[in-house]
Amino acid sequence: MKFVVVALSGELEKLQAMSALASGAAMMGMEVRIFAAMDALASLRKSVVEKKAWKVAGDAGKALLQADKTFVDYLRDAKEVGDVKIYACQDSLNLLQATKDDLADVVDEVTTLTGFLKLLKGLRPLLYEEVVWMKRIFIWTMQGPENAEKAILPFIIANAGFVHDAEVIVCLISNAVWLAKKGVAEHVNCCKWRLKDLIDKFLEQGGKLLVCSPCLAEREISEDELIDGASITGAVESLELAAEADIDVSF
């Protein structure tokens, strides 16, 4: 059995929780695979680890900074007791203008998101040989245009999902419904990523883009204002689709 973690946050409290979960899973005999990207990867830089220069969200994080063992130490312990591998995101590494040599020694390899997904092909949602791995991937996102990086990431992952010939569905809820309004995605960019290009690619590959009806009404966005390819959905329909998915991801 595999225990898979996609680590994105650089907050120490979340990194500590991730290392604790990984350690527990390793001790239970699970294969642990961690994909570190964005701020989580930046937190694994040697310079950051040596200085304990991590971001904290509150008092718990401040206390963790004073502890003798860090989340990196717990990851080392987990690797000693079980089958634990940590992969660094190639795109995030490029953004940081860093190489694997700049990362802490707990990182095993550098790979792309697509490469990481290929490594998980042994993961099965059911114990039947005839089940095809990842028939449906359902992604919820409430990240609006006010944070370009968080708005873009769900569509990067969604496009990577097509490598397995899966049905990929993205459901925009809360402030994320603005992303489906005509003229908005063109102005949401982060580093080399352009949201409009990612959405266009997603739709061209057969992806389904669902938009929450009550969320649109709350923001007074009409159906006529939505981009081509976006479909309005209600809570019941979206929940039914998510319930049938092999992987259900939320942002």
C-alpha cells in the first residue's frame, strides 16, 4: 500500500504534520512517496534548514522552531525505518533557480509532476485486477484570481492527469468562479504559467470545467458571461461526480 503526500505549503506547522504522517505510515509498512513543490520545496533548501528559517503560522510553529528535532529529522527517521522517498518538483526547482545539490539530503530525486504521477501507477483504488488506475480525477478549487499561484496550480495538476487517459474534472467554487468569467483568466499569470493557456489546454484535452451555480449567483455572474466550455453545476451533481472519482483533490 502506498501513502502519497503532495506538499505545497512552507509553513512549519504543516511540514511537521506531513513528516509525522509519513513516519506513521512508514512504521505501518506503507510505501511513502512525497512530492515537494512550491514553498514546501523552498523549505527543504539546505540554507533554510541549517538556519531553521521556516515560516510559522502561530504559537505552535514558534515552539517547533525551538525544538531539538525538526521535520527534516523526522523525515530522516522515517526513511530509516521504512520505504520513504521524497521527490522534488522540477518546475519549482527551476523557479527557485536551484539544483538538487541545494536541497537537504532527505530529497531522493528530482522529477516533474507527470513523472511523479507515473511513479504511482501501482496505486489501486480497488483490489481488482480489471480496475483501470485513475479513471476519474475530481479537483475542487476555491482559489480566485487574487492569488495567481494558487489559482493556477489546480490546472497544472489537472493537465498532468491526462497522461493516464483519465477523465479530469475541475469544479470552481467560492471565489474561483471568477476564473470562468470571460476576460479574467488572461490576467492571471505566475512566472512562466498563464492561466488562460492552461484552461484552454485543459478543455482541448477533454477536461470538464464545472462552475458552482450558487457561487455565481452570489457574485452576480450570469451564464452569458462564462467562457466557452464552462458548465454550471449544482451541489448535488458535483458531489455525485466527486464521490465516483478515484482521486478527489481540494485547493
